[in-house]
Amino acid sequence: MVERAHQDPRKVTARPLWLPAGLVRSRAWARTVSLLALAASDLLALAAALGMAVGARISLLPVLSRGFERPTYPLAHYAALWWIPVVYLTALAYTGLYTRRDPYWEEVRRCLQAATIAVVLMFAALSVAKTGGDVSRPVVVLAWGILLVVLPLLRGATKEALFAAGPWRKPALLVGHGRRAAALLEALRRNRTLGYDVVETIADPAEAPHRAVAAGAREVILAIPELGRAEFLHLVERLREVAENVVIAPDLAEAPVLGVEVIGLLEDRALLLRVPNNLLKPWNLAVKRIFDLAVASALALGLAPFVAAAGLAILWESRGPAFHVEPRVGRRGIPFACYKLRTMFRDADRRLGAYLAANPEAAAEWQRFRKLRTYDPRVTRVGRFLRRYSLDEIPQLLNVMRGEMSLVGPRPYLSPETALIDHDGLTDVRPGMTGLWQVSGKNALDLRERSRLDRWYVNNWSLWLDVIVLVKTVPVILGAR
């Protein structure tokens, strides 16, 4: 073991004494390559956004071009304005996009923040320097909107390529065992924007320092909550001598994890974790309601012709109304009328009872999932199409506008279903048209697993989480999953 405590701090190098210098040099090379590749990707995103904005300004927005004496400059003109990429890259650096390794959706949030800061700084620079004639403000606004999409997409693709090539990989040792370690390993493999390349997993904490060196691990991830306090602190101290970082994965079960703030008390050498409850803040609820109203109103207006056509198809195929109204459990446990396009025959209950009586496997599936995932005798042909793409739920936009539902939230449960699950906390918010379980497996999840995901959503709610769920809902619907 290296005795670092007796060394002169001025002579301590960045690398542990027993690591070869070549390995440290390769790490510096990987960081440099990653930084340059990300900067190039970001500049490409800026060029693409400006190019599309200029094209839209000239071709798609001719009305804005009339009556102006100033010409619409080509992309080459903006390329010559050196201060634009400088301001842009500065905003990205300020938000930590060149120094942090975040999960994908947190990086997307930082990209949106950086793009917005960059545009604000550009407008400020134009106002101060009074050089607005050189830059078209509509082009800047259009470029900002395009950048919100292009920047995170290009960054994600660049990090995937860097991970595959090697520079973005950060060799890591995982210390843990059992299902929890396996689940953590799978989570790290899915979140490749973090760059973790788990080269080895061990169960014995005593072997961690030696195995970290042997495996060339830059970080060590500890998933061993059963270790005693003294042993744990001693292990962390030993690992800090051989690894760049020690990552602690506490076992917090179903506790909130998003938005948790770490507070370090210097004088008392204490660590605090502040867990927010965003749903207790009236301002957050007001913002969520305004967001729901704005998006639901726009969607309802745009989808009205489709709902009318679907209603006619339903009436043509089978007898009965075009819409189905069903009581569901709403906020604070208050029942409400949930609207859907009718997808079943009028004698659906009779058909279901006969089918379950004749098919024991289907009866077991119904008991577990409260739905039939393969064949449901109650559903019409038009209904199968509507259900496949979740189009039967479009009328719930009316529930959203009436304040009975939200765009994103827990599932609107039937009253009998609440007896089968632990629904405490699920009625603290309005039920949603979509939610975590819909984008995390949909029909593959049983009723209890869906309620667990709904509770996780309630505990971790934020407006950004709603945006993430809505974005992830689109490919789920288009893929008919």
C-alpha cells in the first residue's frame, strides 16, 4: 500500500504511484479526443441550425422578407461572424457540457439551457454593439428552435461513437452482488452517455483496491449497503488512492431520486440530502396546469377531424355510441367520467366471461394484468386499430381541459383495481393520459408493477419529467407497443 500521507503535497502527482505513466497519458489523450469531438459536434449542430434557419427565412417565411430593405444574408455571412460560435461554445461550457457526464435526459436539459443562454447572450451583444443589421433576428430565433432538437441529437450520436471507439469509455469496477448489483450494471450499460464501462464485478470489498488496479478501473462503484460504517469509510479511503473517483450507490429503495440536493456542512463535516416534494409547491402545480391546458387545447384542435372520422368508423362497424364513458378514480379519490372512443362490442362483458371460462390461460392472464395482451374477444376490428396506437384515448384531452386529468400522471384506475394495489399517494395528483408505465413496458407490466412506477412518478415529479414522458410516448405510439 502506498503511504501518501507522508509525502510532500507539492510533489504528489495526479496519478497513483503504482499506475504506469503510459496509462495516465492515454487517459489525457482520451479526454482531449472526447473534448474536441464534442466541440466539433456542437459547432456542426450550430451550422446545421443556422443553415436550416436561413433556408426557412428565405423559402418558408416569405412574408417576413417583404418590406425589408435589409437583405437576407446567406449562411456564409454568419460563418464569418466569429463571435457567434464563441458565445455559443461559452454558453455550453458554462452549463457544464464539457466537464460533466450526465444521464441522457439530464444532458438534454442542459443542452436546452445552453442553447437558450447562447441566444439571450447573442441578442444582448447585438443590442450593446448596435450591429443588428448584420444579423437577422428571425434567423436567430429559428436557429434556436432548431438547435433545441439538433444539439442533443448530435451530442448523443457523438458520445455513442466515442464510446464505441474507446475515448468516451471510463473503465469502472463494480463492487456488489445479487439482484441489486445486476440491476445497477444493466442501468449503467443503458446510460452510455455516462461512459461507464464496467470491466469487472466483484462481491468481496476487500479485493476492490487490488482489482481496481489490475483491471485499470478509473472509477469504483460501491453497491454494498450492508457494509458497516467503519469498514465502509476505510474502504473508500483505500480506493481513493487508486481510483479517480469512488461512486456510492446507496440503497434507498423507492425513495425520490430526481432533484435530490447534496448539502455538505464544512464545519461539522456532515452530509445532508435534501429531498424535494415538488407537488406541495403551488407554483409548480400552476405551471403544470398551464402546460396541460396549452398542449391539450392545441392537440384537441388538431386531432378533432381524426376523432370525427374514427367515430364514424365505429358507428359503421357496430351498434352503440361512438364514445365510451367510464367512471375512474381521480384526484383525492373523487370519481370522474373518463372519455374514450368505443373499442368494444356492446355485450363485451358477456363475451369476456365466456372466453375466460373456456380459456384458463387467458383467465390467469386477466387475473394478473387486468387485460388480455394477445386476443381480446370484446374488441372490434376498428377498436383493435385504435388500441394498437392508443388512439382511443384521444378524447381524454377533454378530461385534461376540464381539470379531471393531466397529460402525464398515474393511470386512471378503476375503482375495483384500487383494492388490488397499494394506491396510497397515487391520488395526490390528477391521473394522466400517459405515464411512466406506458413508456416502460406497457402491456408487459402487471398491475402492481404499473402502480409502483406510478408511485415513483409521484415521488419524483417535475415539469421536466413530464416533458421526458411525453417525448418518450411518441415512439411508443408510433411503434404500436
